Amino acid sequence: MVPRKRADAQRNEKTLLDAAAAAFVASGVNVGVRDIAGRAGVGVGTIYRHFPTRADLVVAVYRHQIEACAEAGPELLAASESAHAALASWIDLFVDFLVTKHGLAGALQSDDATFQTLHGYFLERLLPVCAGLLEAATEAGEISADITALELMRGVGNLCIGADTDKSYDARRLVALLIAGLRVRPS
């Protein structure tokens, strides 16, 4: 059994993960540990105490972002004026996740065993959330029922690909058009 971390240790780890995620967005996953430590307001040793290797840090940031995205789905559904609005807001978060992971794709394709289970974890956590949002919007009569969660997530992922190489590429606009196109049109 893994012992639970104290509340302050959990906060410190979250602060480190948020700082690392921000550094990855700005400079990619190969950003210096000193930069991450500076963003988090801690010493380099603190980072290595929590994450002994860069791979451990990358995996932890990726998992942290997946969890944030997964937790947001039900919260958005409860707080939004419609299921379609909740779906659109969640897809925005998903787009943020996809377009801000500079270098993670390369890291995930490496031979490092630490990265091997991440794609499965990604699908395990996010597919049910997307499916639930799609189901709610379908049941509300707001979207047609002819798309699966996996198809939608793949479509969004494919629309986000150009954002890495072309600064003028607006993935969010293209994804918004996709989400708008799901709406049921009055006959």
C-alpha cells in the first residue's frame, strides 16, 4: 500500500507540476530543471526529490493534465447552460492539452519504459468523459448521435497537429467549427 502524501506535500507537487507544464508550454519538454524550479519557487533538489528523472517529471505532468481534463468534464456538465456548451468547453480544454504539449509526442515515442503506458492511460481516462458529454448532448437533442468519442477526439487531435509547426495555424478556430457542426439543425 502506498502511503498518502501530506496535504502540504500534495500542494508542493501540484505547484511543481503546474510550473513544469508552463515551462513545457513555453520551451518544450527539454526545458532546464532550473527554469522549472524558478517558476515553482523551489530549489532544483526539490524537483529531483519528487521526480528523480526527467521522464518521471514528463509522465507526472502528462498524467496531471489528463486528470485535470477528466475531472473537468462532469464539472462543466453540471455548470453549463447546455450539454453542447459543456462539450464545447471540455473540447477547448482538450485542445489546450493537445497544443501545449510541445515535445511530449517525441518523448512518448521514445523507448523509455516510463512512457509506454501513457497513451492507454490517456484513452482510459478521457474517452469515457468525452463519451459522457456526447451522450448528454445527444439525449438533450442538441447534437446528432452519429459520432463516437474516439472519432471526435481523433478529429480534434488531427486538427491540432498544425499548431506545433505553424504559429498562424488556429487549431481552436477549426475545432470550434467542428463542434458547431455537431449541432442538430432544425428541419
